[in-house]
Amino acid sequence: MFKKDEVGFAPEQLPPPGVKHPMCWCGDECCFEISDDWDSYGQRYWMCRNYSYSPEKPKPVPKGRKGKAKIPVKEPEVPPPICDFVVWIDKEMSEFDKRLIKSWRERQEEREERQWQRAAKEKAERERREELELRELARLNREKEERAEDRSRKLARA
């Protein structure tokens, strides 16, 4: 987890004072980030501010009624070009973060195993119920046929 204080990142996570922010390929100053990806969790890095920009798609213009004006659609601002500049400060994850990710993965595997077992159990239960329903329908049909035969025999005697 990120260690944050009331100001932002904890001092031990920030780059040392006086360190210049690197410039990326597109000419902007880089910003400081801490990875939350499982493969590089907790590692510090510099990245371009334009790296993760995803422009909004314009919404469709609503159709107006007879003679009514259409509502104008606000055009999204033109984004800066997307830049994929990243420079890692930490080359390896800390031992604490490695243990944390390992425990997360173990819990995720356990959760997936429980979900698989629950799904298999529900499927078996559903199949068992369907089999019981089919048996009950077959029994009711047999009884109905037996009653029809008894009725026809009684009518034949009479």
C-alpha cells in the first residue's frame, strides 16, 4: 500500500530534495509516480504527464422534436500527444512489497478455487434437482397411465 501522510507521499518515498525532474521526449517536465501494478508494485518512477491521457469520445447529438433546435454538443479539448516516456527510480521491488504481492496472489488463487468449487457444487445440485424432477414427472406419467388402464378395464367389464 502507498504510505501517505497528510501532505502526500511519505518523505522516504519522495526523490531526494534538489533532484531535477527529467524532461520527456515531448518536452514536458515529468511527474513522480509510484507503481500500483503487481509486477512492479511500490517502485518509484518518473513518467510523462501525457502518458495516460485518454480523450473523451464526443457524445452523440440528441435528436430534436419537430421544429425544435438540437442541443449543441461540447467538443472535447484537443489533448496533447500521448507520450510513453518512463524512467524507473527503483529497479527492484522491496521485500515487503514482494511478500505483499505474494499474499495477494495466494488469496486471489484461493478465491478463484472457492469460486470454481462453488460453481461445480451448484452445477451438481442443479443436475440432481433436474434428475429428481424428471423422475417425479416419469412417476406421475406412469400413475396416470395406470389409472387410464384401470379405467379402461373397468369400462370393459361393465
